[in-house]
Amino acid sequence: MIIKNFLKLLTLISFNYLVLLSSKFIDVDQLFNDLNFLNINGSFSYEILFLFVGFSIGSFTLLLIYFFQPFSEIYLLHYLKFSYYFLVNLLSLSTVYLTFRIYGYSRLSIIFYLFASSLFLLFIEKIQFKKYS
């Protein structure tokens, strides 16, 4: 279970990092300003901020999946699971981008991220990992 969750988180971070790198007009300067306002002074590079944003989106996505899982119906989990993962990814992505005030991302990259991450989460559920005792 830990390996599967780590793999999910790492993949979601990687997908989002690619979205941010492929966006030609990405603007994370407001996040720099907010960190400076909070007296978190560091020499943050864009790559570090991209990883931070990717980690935030990945962890928020996994949190939403676990939070909504008891409330989702069997129909949703078995027949519309891709739509469920797509909705969770869209919700977490838009929430983090709005909260961190990230602008200028590539819409095509976002669409690719939503489909790729939803497909990945759908297929990773089918993989069985060995339990080590």
C-alpha cells in the first residue's frame, strides 16, 4: 500500500512538473512574493517551486481520493471510475493553481495532465503489489 501510494504521488508530481515546464508563459512570481511575505526567505528556483506545486497537487489529489472514497457509490467506483479520477484531478489542480495564483499554464498540457493522471490512477488500482511481512 505504501509503495502504491508513493508511486501515485511520484507520478502525479512528475506529470505536473512536465505541465509547468512545458508552459511557455508560466507565472509563479506571485508564489515567490507570498513566500517572501511570510518571511520564508530562501533562494527558491523555479524548479523547486514547480516541485512544490506538483507535490501540493499530488498530495491533495490523493487526499481527495481517500476522503471521497467512502461517499462514492459502487456504480461510480466500478462504471465511472475514470470520470471520478478526472474530477478529483481537476478539482485538486484548479484548487492549487488558484490558491498559489499560478497563471500562464498551457491549456493543452493541462488537458494532457488530466487524461494521463486519470488513466494512471485507473490502471495503478489494478496492479497488485506484494506485501512484505
